[in-house]
Amino acid sequence: MAGQGSNKATAVPAKSHVIHYPFWFGGTASSMAACVTHPLDLLKVRLQVRRPDAPKNMTGTFLHILRNDGPFGLYAGLSASLLRQLTYSTVRFGVYEELKTRASKRLEEKGKNKQPSFPVLVAIASFSGFIGGLAGNPADVLNVRMQQDAALPPQERRGYRHAFDGLVRMAREEGIRSWFRGALPNSTRAVAMTASQLASYDTIKGLLLRHTPLRDNLTTHFTASFLAGAMAATVTSPIDVVKTRIMTVSTSDGLLTTLRTIYAKEGLRWMFRGWVPSFLRLGPQTVCTFIFLEMHRKAYRKVRGIEDPVKQAQ
């Protein structure tokens, strides 16, 4: 009896497989990725809002920028892009990881050592994307405008010096409401983006680890993130076009008016205008973001002396 009581007294609860990573990891990983993929984002925006006399394809747009603005022209609006990632991506990744961690812990408490189901991840990601879209909207408006600026006639250019100058001038010249121009299509896009990108990555990564010989390494991260990027580009393309059109104008045309105008001029082709540069940006950006994020996580586990949760589960 005494021995049995002693065993009960010294019993140690099973170690949790769920690791709570810092909230800001997604924002810094996305900012690092933005530095790599910004030129592709610039090309996508230029194609979506191009004038009739502008180049009609990605290669022509690339060469046009190099001829007129030089190599640094490919990084026009980088400060706004970084500000966008530090707001939008920090919030959407942070909220998603927090809610996913809580859901995973509940499953673990019930004796189910697995990640939440795909529908649950989609719901979590959709909510996270909406909140992130609202948080990042001012920087997103600014990012689109700064990327488009050099393509405008000189008399129409806004000439923002950097992100904070742009935000101050927008508020002074157009009112604070200009920060939230296109907030509805932007938040809708953020919902679609986060659901198709984050939920897909976690689900695909889990399937690869469970059903293939692949392990939790760079090959798996690259494969899962590449497929997630392709899905995200397809799902968000129509929303992205509408968002860009609304954000670049100074008029107060609403969503329905903008949709009618685009459809009248371009038919259904407008839905996937700029899809190729969008995928060529989103693919590398998604790959870079998740590879940088996994590097963050690996470094965190090493510093904190935490065992890899995949190895714990095996």
C-alpha cells in the first residue's frame, strides 16, 4: 500500500507536445520574405493597374522599370511593404498560432495527440486573416500606391518619401478614412489568403509527415509551402485585383461600382489578371515565409532546450 501511494505521489504528467511560440515570429519571417520577393509584388501591382500604353506582360514591365528607374526601381515602396508585414502578418500569424495552440492543447487533453482538423484550421485562419487585414490595411493602401507611383505621369505622382511620410500625408490630404480605403475587399482577401495559405501549409505538412518517408526538414517545408502558395494565388486572385483597383484611386467608388466597371471593360478575364506574377510572387513568398518561420521555431527550441515536437510524438 505504501509503495503504491509513493508511486502515485511521484507520478509525473506526460509532457505536452504543444509548443507556444512567440507571437511575433510570423511578422518577422514575413518581413524577411518580403525583402526577397518585393520586386515580384511590384510587377504584379503594375500589371493590375497598367495604363493602355504600358507593357502588357511581366517581362516587358520588368524591362520597362529597369530602363526608366534602374535596379532600385524594383524596390519602390519597400518601406511600406515591410510596415505591412509587421502589422498584417504579425497579427494574422500571431492570432492563428495562438488559437491553433489552444485547440491543439484541448485535443491533447482529450488524449488525441494530433493537430486540429482542416475545417477547424480554416475557421481559425479565416478569423485571423480578417483581423490581420484590418490591422494592415493602412500600410497595404500605402504599399500599393508607392509601388504604382513611378508608373503614373509626373503630374499625378504622390511622391511619398517613405511609409510614415505617406501615412501622414494621406491623413492630412484625404483624411484618416483613406487609411481604410478598400478595407472590405482587403479583409476578404486576407481571410482567403490566410485560410488557403496557413491552413493548407499545416495540413499538407502533416500529411507529408504521416504518409510519406519525408521528415520535418527543408524538403518537407519547401514542398508544403510551395503547394500552399499555389492554392493561395488561385483563391485570392479575383479579390486581389479588386482590392488593388480600389486602393489606387482617389474617388469614393464602392465595391459594387468597381466590379461593374471592371466587368464592363474586361469581362470575366479580370478575375485572373496578373495571376502569373501573383503566383510567381506568392509562391516564393510563401516558401520563404514558412522556411524562415521554421528557422525561427528551430532556433527557439534550441535556445530554450525544447525537444522537437515531431520527435516527441514518434
